[in-house]
Amino acid sequence: MDTLLIQTLNSLFYASILFLIASGLSLVYGVMRIVNMAHGNLYAFGAYVAAWVVGLATDRLHWTLLFVLLLSGALAAAAAGALLEPTLLRPLYTRAEEYQLLMTFGLLLILEDVMRLVWGPHPLTASAVSDTLASMSIMGVTYPAYNLFVIVVGGVAAVALWAFVYRTRFGVMLRATSQDMRMASALGINVKRVYVQAFTLGCFMAGLGGAVVMPISGAVLGMGIDALILAFVVVVIGGLGSLEGALVGALIVGFVRTLGITYFAEIELAVLYLIAAVVLFVRPAGLFARA
Amino acid sequence: MSPAPGRPGLLTPLELVGILTVAVVLVAVPFVAAPFQTITLCYGLVFAIAALGFNLLLGYTGLLSFGHSAYFGTGAYVTALLVKYLGWTSMEAFVVAGIVTSAAVAGLFGLVCVRYTRIFFGILTLALSQVLWSLALKLFWVTGGTDGLRVPTPRLFLGALTPAEDKLAFLAYRYYYYVLFLFGISVAVMWLVVHSPFGKALQAIRDNETRAEFVGVQVRRYRWIAFVVSGAFTGLAGTLWVPLNGLTTPDVLYWPFSGRIVFFVVLGGFKTFWGPILGALAYNYLETYAVGFTVYWQLVLGIVLVLLVLTMPQGLAGTLDALIRRWRKPALT
């Protein structure tokens, strides 16, 4: 019973990180029809900035403020997104999608080395945030409180994103652009602005994911490349462009991975990719495809 | 891809002269260049074979695969496993085994992948290639995990040439010619493939799938055959790469390596036959010197790729072609 609870919490923890990354990837694809290969590195960028800022502030600020500082990672990634979309992606919308993929692959390479250039080759850690919380006891099981915090962040982010997309005026514009960009433009929506905002929001989510995972795993080179491929698995299972799909996909991958680590560690990753391939084979647009 | 109009499939005299010149230069390289230069070029030729195979899909069939590391890695790992478990040493055996297994893997993956096009094709090829990567990484008692597998210098031509000399001289001389020979065969075979009725059918599929289907092309079947041929070429490249590198690690199966193959082809220009070869050679020099020059070589490559996409979408070959046309135009009119 105890192991079951711990495994469930681990799965949820893992799923919330994955959701933060994959929802941004899916949002950007849904609105702009671009698969952003640099998305994983924006997640890594968020982790680096958060580690750097928190590290600077650790001894000077009260520990509760450090949690607020985690937002710096998300904001930095969002700022990078707001800068990249108009300069490097906008010229490519009329071109074949191969070029968009290549552009984001080029950005991936650049971001990887920019992080190495700025923060050096060694991992950056700022565990002060997670250490202050220690462990707490839930239903007789001790569990790191910071992991619970991450689960809560994932849950809140899911609700907030859902409300944002389905309950606000901006969300209506976003969905209209996603469904028919030309029609939306004809109805007076500033599509260019929606694109910048959608891309920025997607990067914000990635950065937030990086920032909250940082106190546990640190900021490491290559984390973005590893994360991207798992985010792909999530969005492929759930359906590219669907937020519900990203949530369900993240939960499936989270649980399968936790199970995999316990029972079939050697082929855990292979099983995940195979699940993605099977889903794509059976339902090419994913489980939550929108026509 | 576009020879003189009215003479499909034939080389123009200019092209023939060009090919012969390049062939003479390639044969002469070990005599005039330092071993390091020859080996660098040898890597370039190996990558060029992979790029040729890849471009059958991208340039001729219109499918962007982001999982070609799977076939390159299959060629490499099959060779390494044959050395480790069966003690094979003959390069010819490796070449045959590499081509057959990578074609088989491509045949299997292709069954799933060719049902889709565009972005879904890309993601599916990517996902399947990562199955192989994760197996190579995790089944370390078979594959050596991240340490990879070592491969000694093989015997060439059924053991007629034993690697008695020192390794550097072997690679820069005999092995270079061996690779050059197979490179020449690969180019000739690919040339015949893309200029055959089959190659024309692929181009018809690329340009208009519906029309191709209406004139009787079995689209999915042709795509599958193209996928298998493409995988076999890339697998051959992987097999030839292993003795050169002396070691194979899961990195050649990881998806950024697929990105690298895409990079070769886009750098050279995927709308021409020769572009991918040029691109693979150019990329190899770019990377070799960028790595020697700075630890931030990925930054250099990334900037090159971004600039390429923005300013030279036709790649080196396309840009060169445009320049030549502009230069020749006044003479023609």
C-alpha cells in the first residue's frame, strides 16, 4: 500500500514536469503548426536561469521568496521566445515545413552552446529551495515535500492553461487562429501578435518546467535534448496540438515510466517509444485529435 | 537531378568532365595530402553515402525522415556485434551484413512510417529510431552501453589485404581506397535508381501524390521501397564508419545524429543529385575544424544552419547552380 502511494506520487511528479514541457510544445504546434525542436532547450534555459538567480539570492532572502524566484526561469524562457519568434520563425511561415524544422534544430544547437558559454560545462544546482521543505508525512508515508509542490504546480498550471485557452478573450482568438488562420485574420485578429503570444506562452511553460525541476535534478547540459524526446512521446500519444492530450499523455508516460523503472528498467524507454509508435499507427493524430 | 532537357538520364559533357576531374583528385589525395587530411576526407565520403541514401527520401520522394540514425547505427552496431560475438574480421562480410540488416530494419520501420507523410512521418521515424537507441543504451551487457563497442581494423578483400601495417597508414591508404571504391559504386547505383522509371515515379509522388496515384503509381509501395533503399545506403555508411572511428557508441543512434544527416543534405541542397554529397563533405570539414577551433562548435553549426535556412534554402549546390546560370546566361542569348 505504501509503495503504491509512493509510486503514484512519483508518477504524478513526473507527469507534471512532462505536462509543463509538452503543453507548451503542443500549444505552439496547435496554433502555429510548427514543431519546435528547440523547445527542450528552452526548458533547459529556464532551469539554468532559475538555478543562477536562486543561487545568487540563497543567503540573502527568506526561503519563501526563493519559490517566487523560480518564476525567473519561466520569464527568461518566455522572453527568449518573444525574441525568437518574430526574428527567426516569422520569415519561414510561407516556406515548406522542412525549413521550420531545420530552423528550430539550428536554434537547439545554438541554445545548447549559449548555455555552455554562459554557465560553463558543469551542472548548476540550487537545492536550497527543495532542502528547506524536507519531508512530510502523508497517510503514514514520508515523502519529499518539494515533490508535492511540483505536483501542485503541474496541476495549477493545467487548470490555469485550460481556463486561459477556453475562458478568456485571448483564448478565443488563439483558438480561432488555430482553426483557420486566414479567416481569423479576415475577422480582424492580429495573427502576428497571436503567434508571438502563443510562442511566448509555450516557452513560458517550458521554462516553468525547467525551473521547478531544477532544485531536484540541477541544470545540466543535454537535459533539453533528453526532455524534448519525451515531450514528443507525450504529445504523440495525446495528439499534437491538444491540451487535454498533453495532460493525458503526460499521465500515461509518467505512470508507465514509474512502472518501467521498477519492473523493466532495461526496456523502459524502448516501451515508451513503442507506445508512441503504436498510438501513431492506430490513431495518427493521437488519442485526443481534433479532426 | 535535372540533366539537359530532352536527354533524360544522360550526363552532359560538362558533367562528365567534372566527374572525371573529381575522381582523379579523390584518387590522388593519399599521395599528396597528410594522413590526417585523407582520413578526414574518408569520413566525409562515408557521410556522403549516408546523405545520398537520405536524399532519396527527402529530395526525390518528399519525405523528411528524422530517424536515419537508426540505419546508420544498425550498420555500425551489426559490425561491432559481429566482431565481438562471432569474431568476424572480413570487411566484405561486414558490408553485406550491414546492408542486409539495415535494409531489414528499414523494411520493418518503413511498413509503419510510409503510411504517413509530412510531420507525422518525421515524428514516427524519430520515435522508432529512439527505440533502437534506448536498447543500445540500456542493454549494456550486449552493447557496452555508453562505453560502446570497439572494432579493430578489419581485413579487406577477403583477407587478401591484412592490416599488418600501423593503423594510421592503413586508414589513410588502403581503407581510404576501399571507401572510395564503395562510394563510387554507391553514387553510380543511386544515379541509376533516381533516373530509372522507379526514380521518376518517386518524383511524381513527391510533386503530386494524387496525380501519381491516378497514373497508376502504387504510392505506398513505392515509398516503402524508397525507404528500404534509403536505409540500406545509410546502413552501408554506418558499417564503413565503424573501422574508421574504431568505436561505436549509442550517440550514432541518438536523434541529434539524425539531425546531422538532415544537415548534410540541406547544406548541400536537397533539390540536386550532387548536393547531398557536397553537403556531407562540407559539413565534415566544417565540424572537424569547428571542433578543433572552439569547444562551442555546436554554436558555429547552429548559426550556419540558421543562416542557411534564411538566406540559402537551395543549399551549396543550388546556390552554385544559380551562380553558374547567371554567368552563362549572356553567352546563351
